[in-house]
Amino acid sequence: MEFQVGDRVMLKVSPWKVVDVFLWRNKKIYASILGGATASWVLFELLDYHLVTLVCHVLVLVFAILFMWSNASKFINKSPPSIPEVRILEDALRRVAVALRIEINRFLDILRDFASGRDMKKFLTIVVGLWVLSIVESWCDFLTLFYTIPVLYGKYEEHVDAFAEKAMIGIKKNRR
């Protein structure tokens, strides 16, 4: 990923419409995402609901509706629901597995380099960064950070872009 002077960081990272949603520029879509995330938070945090339980309950509801619809369609002279046959192609699954294996191996190589002790500066940077992140996360909920960071980026975009440009120049110097 190459940055040029004047590039916007978020457009370099994700050039699609995701940036508009992430930075709250598309208010309708972001409001629906915020509503869904808030409902998820209420379900999982306040009501102490679990993801597997939720998935199971939703699937039971879907299967019950489809079962009743299929049986009731005979009595009301309507066509039963068309349920498509879904198959995963072996070739597609192999390509995904190979791509995933390559990315996991790349990530493990990076972790090995950091943990091997070759570069003390990188190691300490990662340790301090994780430590600071854990402290900041202990002060507030992860979702609060997730919703606050885009607003702060939108407000201080020029400063963040200038800092990211300096950081990329520093990273390029260290790679050489």
C-alpha cells in the first residue's frame, strides 16, 4: 500500500462506500448499523444472551416456519416454498483453504519474527501498543471505541492523514 502526499488514509485503506458508512457520512445506513449493533449489545451484554443460543433459536424459528408453510400450502392450495439445493464445490473450497493457509502462515511468520527477539524495537512497540490498547479498552466498552474513532477521524482528518504520512515515511526508512 503506497501513500502519496495529500492522500486520505481511509480512502487508501477502503476505497468503497464502506468509508462513507464508517465515517458517518451516510446517516441512514449508519443509523441502521448502529441500531443493529445496539440491539446486539443489549442482547449479549445486558441480557447475557449467547451467540450460539441466538443462532440456534433463529434456526429453530426459520425451520418451524418453513415446515408449517410446506404443510399448510397443501390445505390452502398455494405452492410450497421453493427451497434451493445448496452445495459447496470442492474446487472453490480448496481455493479458499489455500488462500487462508497462505494468510495464516504469513501472520505466523510475522508473529515469529516479533517474538524471536531479532528486533527489540518492534517487539517493545507491539507490547506497549497492546498494553495501551488493553488499558484504553478497560476504561470503556469496545463498541464505544468502535463508534467513537470514526467521529474523531472525521473531525481531525487532516491531522491523522499528516501523521499517517509521516509514519509511512518512517516505516519505509526502517525497511531499507
